[in-house]
Amino acid sequence: MGEKLSAVFARAQAEGGVVACAKLALKLNYTSVEAAGRPDTPGDLQAATAALEELLRSQPGKAPATAGPKPAAAPGASGRLLRYFELAQEHGGLTTVVKLAGKTGITRQTAGATPETPEVLAKVHAALAALLPEASIPRL
């Protein structure tokens, strides 16, 4: 129950931060915790998605991630750290992204500017592999 609605709240958190998540809860009259227990009805899902899109468009200086470019990698970096964070989001959602940041000391926002040394790449790969033992995490 509520997996898709929870994903909308996770996207709000990832793209707009805590403020967007709180505003979404106010617009929908239920929190992310309550969304997890609600059935994923098409009407609720459509309303939540529309409300999130509106919130993200109205944020000054921020565009929805679906409408804008991905964070840029630092000059000389290949974007491998960013790809590890994308894999974390794809396989485990926002919770895994946050845990990966906690284990490595690198956030999704700083990954593009972090030097991609062999040690750093190995550390991030090992942390992600430990967080997602059921997924096959490639060495980037």
C-alpha cells in the first residue's frame, strides 16, 4: 500500500527538500507516513503528482529535476560518483541515497565536485554494495 504515493513524497524530498515535502503534505492533507498506509488510487496519485509538479515549478531558482539537467560533474571527473547515487535511487529509493551519503560522507549534491580517486570510488562502491546486497552494483 502507498508505495507510489510514498515515491511522490520521496521525490519531493529529493528535488525540493524538506520544505517541498512539508508543503506537499499541507496541500494533500496527509503526511508521507500516512501516504505509506494509503492505497495507491489513480486519483490520489494524480493529485499528489500534480501538486508536487506545481510546488517544484513555484520554487524560486529551482526547476523540477525532470525539466532540468542533472548535476554537472567537476571538470576532469567522469560522473561515476553521480551514477552511484543514481543507482542507489533506482534500487533503493531516497532511504538508500541518504544511507549511502552517511556511509561515505559524500552527498548527491557534492558528488559532482568530489575527486573521483580510486579509493573514493572503491569506498562508494563497497558502501552501495553493502546497502543493496540483492542488486548487482557495477564497478564504475
